[in-house]
Amino acid sequence: MPVAEAKPASSANKDWIRALERTARIDQAPARTFPVVIGELAEIYGEAPALLSDTEQLSFRGLADRALAYARWALGEGLGKGDVVALIMPNRPEYLAIWLGLSRVGVVVALINTELRGPSLAHCLTVAGPRRIIVDARLEAALFAALGDNDAPPVWTHGKGARGAPRIDLVLTAGGDIDCAAPVTLSDTALLIYTSGTTGLPKAARVSHRRVMSWSHWFAGLTNAQPTDRLYACLPMCHSAGGVAAIGAALVGGASVVIAPKFSASRFWDEIARWDCTLFQYIGELCRYLVGSPPHPKERAHALRLCIGNGLPGDVWTAFQDRFAIPRILEFYAATEGSFSLYNVDGKPGAIGRIPAFLSHRFPAAIVRYDADAGAPARDAAGFCIPCDRGEPGEAIGRIANDAGAGRFEGYTDAGESAKKVLRNVFIPGDAWVRTGDLMYTDDQGFWWFVDRVGDTFRWKGENVATTEVAAALRACPGVAAAAVYGVTVPGQPGRAGMAAVVPEPDFDLTAVRERLKAVLPDYARPLFLRLVTNLEVTETFKPKKQALAAEGYDPALVTDPLYLDDRTGYVPLDAAVFGRLQTGELRL
């Protein structure tokens, strides 16, 4: 199967046109929410498969009926428009049925990350303020451990729990009227989806029914989803990309969705072949894992026609597409709470998208100079933000629309956090823009390129260091299996010095790594500290957990892993004596 080149402009324009056609009339029917659309699809596709998994399957009719059963449960519990129910459940078809049914009658569903424990889980529940909690029985213990002795809303388990809580799966009823529910419109909140942003604990972003409709129908147009398609979905369903946009797009097109509990590199190609999938939703790290995996007999014997996702660097993009004979990759950039998004329908490796001139009014976005020391966009003498030139990295921002359209900022449950996200008086008095927290630049062709998160980029020797660039350079070194890069403070020296946690392979050589980094990185960007680790903990979206690493720093009293310092002659062991010289300022970097 030949690998396709970048799409010609005429073909790319067809994708844009389909997306525009899918979304053009959404606001003409304010009461037509996505749960209502699922009911319409049930009339069209009936018993055709909608959601598939190894443990359960739901047809379009079955999904609509199951969602209505949850709607009736909510009304029976006295829940109404604006009330919140927290949902804690791993990936499975039932997950979608629950939030579809509850949101159908105006209940707001907080999608809780199943990986959370203790204070983080308690925090997410607190900011949501749920009147009920639905938890998979397998996660019951973690929930009650997080709740502790605090007052909590009634808990319903799905499956048999150990504490005797009522089982929601045993009380669902078929038939019955839901017309008694208060009217629900596109402007009402459907979901709370948590986003970590750049700092602090997770924040609950409000997601309206309009946003759900826009996401699902826009992606249905871009992917040209058809009843003959099958989407392989293995990303966490508690996130907007994994649980709403791609799955919704497939269903809107009449396609079916194969829901996997989680990603597995070793089982991936067997799963794609077994389910005869034609679509796959990725994040860049999944593709990196697959490229780094041993050859698989089915890695080119598949029916995939399109992979859609975000965070795929250019080098991994090319290797992934070439090795696995992927006809087309559709990269996009979006944020749950953001006011604009980008789409690389042209297939340019590494770019996160572009905004055609005919869509500039729909996605008003800009890149402004960023002051790393201040942690905010820079301002000129008149107090306005400074637009970046082509090729100049800065923070991407999106203008907030005054109407209720796609560019509206719906914010978080915390008004204070919402206010922090908004820049005012950006280019003219009174305008308002949403900060993305992402550093980007545009090239001469109008493509946008991701650089780093503003919280990850640090400043050293008067220069901004992008952790993604340094990590990519490290991963390209022989003997490096994985790497995470972060900044650490050095007493008496401004900014933060670069440090990397590296997973070494058997042929790892400190000298060779240093020489390779000298050849590809400027002096200020090369990591001064190395920590050799056996593995890197990652989030459920496969991003390295760097906060704990940065907090431990390079103190050998805290870190038992081997530590090294670049003393300008090479990497040397960092022991207590060297650490002491750094602390007193005797040793300058």
C-alpha cells in the first residue's frame, strides 16, 4: 500500500467544505443536542453496530435506548437541569450511554479521570459539586478512600461493590416518558471535562451542548466518516478528544466505534486487524511507541485509511507513516476550553495545522511574544501585546467571540481560574483573548508549529529552552530509550538549568550522548544535569510525569538514581561534595 503525499489544495478544500456543511445549521435548531442526534441515528441505522468492545456491544438503537434509561433514572432521582453527576468509569460502551442519557435531561456530567487517587480525586469531586456519583465497582475503593470521612453525595455503583451501595445497572428501566424534563438547549452545559493547564490541580472546564455538537460534526466532516468505517478508540474517554470528538464524529457518520480499555503496543495491530478498523485516533506518544516496537506480522496488513490525532512530531510522523503504510494522517490542535482550533488537512509532517483565509473569521487566532521571566505575554510601551513575526515563537491566543458561536469561552467551574485564562486589551482597548499556554510559531506557508508548553519552557543564560526540542534530541541519541527534560534552580544563578531524566539502553555512553547533543543543540539548551532512571512514569496520555522529578532535582540525598553533571569537560558523577559546591556557589555553571 503506497503512502500518500501531502494532499493537493483542491482535495484539502473538500475536507473543509464537508466540515462547514456539517456544522452550518447547528444553531438553527437550539433544542437539537447530541443526545437527540443519537436518537435520530437510531431511526436511521437501527441494529447496526454503534459501540463495540470485547465485553459489550451496543447497536445504534441499543445506545439510544440505554441512554434513555439513564435519563429516566436521573429524573427518578429528582435530578434536573444544572445538577451535576460525577462519572468514574473505565473505557467501555456504557460510559457513553451514561453521559448521553444524563445530559439529555439537562444533568451536567463530570467526567472523572480513573487514574486519580487521594487528594487529586477529592479535589476533582469538590470542584464539580455533584449531587450523585456513579462509579464502576472496580474503582469503588479508590473513591471512598478519597472521600474519607467527609460528607459525600449518594454513591451508585455500576456492578457489585463491596460497600452495599445501590447498583445503577440493576435499576434501569425500559420505556417511560422523559418529556417532563426541563427543556435543554445548545447553550446549556453538558459536561465538565478536566484539564490540567500549566499549573496547579485539574480544572473543570464547562462544555456546552453546542461544543459537543460542533466537535462531533466538524470531525465527521473532516474525516468523512461513513457507515463502512470502524474507529479504533483507545484514548481515555474522560477527555474531550478520546471520549467526545472522535467517537461522536464516527457515530454522526454512521460508523461504528471499537472501544479498547487502553492502548497496548504489543496488541495494537492484532486489534486493528481483528476489528477491521479503518480509522484510528492517536496521540503522538502512541505512534512513537509503535515505531519503537519490534516488527509485527500485521503492521502493514490492515485496512486503516486515516489516522487522526494530535501531538505527532515530524520525525515520528514520517517513520510511522512509512513503516506502517498509513495512507493519510490528519493532525489537529485544540483545547477543551479553547476558543480556536487548527487542522492539518494538507498532511504536512510535523505541522499542527493552518487557518485558510476563508476560515480566518471562524478561527481568529494570533501568536504574541512571551516573557518567560514574567510568565505572561510581553506588552509594548502602550500596554498592548506584541504580535510575533513569521518563525518567531510566542504564545498562541484565540479571540473570544461575543456571540454564542464556536469562539465563545465557556470557562471553568472556578471563576477565578477562568479569569486567569483571559487576556484583555490585547491589541485594542476592550478586546479579549484566551491564552492557550502553548508556544507556537508560523512558517512562510502559514502552517502552525508547536514548540512547548509555557510551563515547561524555561529560561537559562538569557535564552528560552524548549523541553520538547531537547527531549527529541536526547531520544535521537544512540542508547537512549526515553527522556524527560525539565528546568531546575541553581543557587545564585538566574533562571533554571536544564536537567534530563534518561532511560538508558545497554549501549548507552555518556560521552557519545554529550558529543551528539553538542552537535545539534546550542550550549544553553544542553542539559547540565542527567539522571539515569529505569523507567519514566507517564500520564494516561503518555506524557512524562515531570513535576516530581523537578521537585527532587539533583540532590543526591533525595535521588538514589545515578546523577551526572556537565562540568564543561564532560559528564561527571554528581555526589554530595559536588552538590555542596553548587549550593555554596563555589561551582558556577
